[in-house]
Amino acid sequence: MSSTRVFIHGLESTSHGTKGEFFRNKFPDMILEDFTGPLDRRMDRLNHLLKNKTDLVLVGSSYGGLMAAIYACRNPQTVRKLILLAPALDLTDFQPYLTRRHDIPVVLYHGRLDDVVPPEAVQIIARKVFSNLDYHAVDDDHSLHDTFSGMAWDELLSL
């Protein structure tokens, strides 16, 4: 059984942003959808998209990282791997998930120069929630402009 790969874009982005287009071109089987509105509506859309799917590899960027992390915490049995790019785990929406640890494999990249989502706070939260965390602090900004395209995506998205 093959895995289902999903990219979840950030708050101000779409599935046609830089990261979405990168994934669309390099991984044509990847699920790329647009999410709008408040978090509850975005999560309802994500839940509908992933209904009855298992063996998920979720990639979430910024607010999409928050969504991916919430989905994984709610459905740990369906998520094979979580890849988080400057995830907005510092928002109050993630607080309900701070009480339980998960052993889902998580790879997290965060720019040390991020002025949108505080890297230090996110690292503390991620280490508290995810016991199988591979954390990378990189010399980059919130969007990971210098890092993203050079990441080992074939390896990261493989199982």
C-alpha cells in the first residue's frame, strides 16, 4: 500500500504558491488543496479530504503546519510522517494538544530569522508533543526561501 502525500499551505497562501507549485511539479500524486476561512472550516475541509485515508505523509507550512499537527494529534493512527515548515504551533489553537505525547515521526524545519512564527517557542512545543522529532534550525526566514527547494524532498517524502 502506498502512502498518501498531502501539502497544506499557510494562512496567506494557496496551493498555487511557491511551495504548492514545487510539489505539484515534482510530486504529481500529492494532494494539494486550497484552504480558506477560520481554522475550524479549514480543518473540516482537511478531514473531508483525508476521510478513510491512512498511511499519510503530511507536509504543513506555517498555519498549514498547525493544521497538519492538529490533524496528526487527532488521528495519529493514520499519519505515517509529519513534515513541518515553520509551523505555527505557538498559537492558542494548539494548546489542547500539549498534554499528550505522540511518537509519529516528525521532521521540522524552522528559520532562525523567522519574524512571523517564533522558532524558540515552536521548538519547545514540538519537543513537548512529539517524541520522535528531527528538528532543524536553519539560517533562513519564515518562508524558508533559501532552504526549501534544496531540501531532500525525495527522501523526506519517502517511507
